[in-house]
Amino acid sequence: MKQTFGPHIRKLRKDEGISLRKFAELLGISPTYLSRLENEKVDPPSQDLVLRMATQLGEDPYELLAMARKIHPELPEIIQSEPREMSLLLRAAKNLSVKELQELRKKAERMKVGTKT
């Protein structure tokens, strides 16, 4: 079974050798709140706090945001810039494999710089 957000944060923190109090201090939150978060007594935190956690732990922010059932703050703006096309693109990519998504992303990056292939 896939680990949920709070226990995953606790594992990452412990793997880094950071105490609960020190991690809370680094994040600017109370140790009590962090403990409640790690023990799933409260819902996952805001996008901002998840991003700070990712930075402190050296983790992929997109992965931690997804675990917290959040999205990166830049994504709504990107979608809203071309709502129809971005929505259609996301729907079309929905069931692609990770490898296919990587290929699609690379192609989009090449298109952005004007290289065609």
C-alpha cells in the first residue's frame, strides 16, 4: 500500500536525521502541528508548506504536492492561459505511460525552442 502524506514526511525527515523539533523550526511551524500532521491528525498542509518541506528534504515538489492532494501553484495559471487546449491536452495524456509522458514532455520542450522532431 502506498504511504500517505504525513507518514511519508516523517520517514523522509527521519531518513535525513532531522528531529521533529528542528524540522518544525526550519519550516516555521510548531512541533505540535508537525506531529499532528505526521500522525494524520490534521489534513495535509497548504501548497506553500508542502513546497518548503520538499526544499528542506531535497524531494521532488510535484511528488509531495500530489501526495498532499495539491497542485503546484503555477499550474492553474498555465491551464488558464489556454484553457481549452490545455484541458484537451491533459485529457489526451491521461492514460499514457510514464515513458510516453516523458517523450511528450521532451517533444514539447523541443517545440518551445523551435526544434522539430
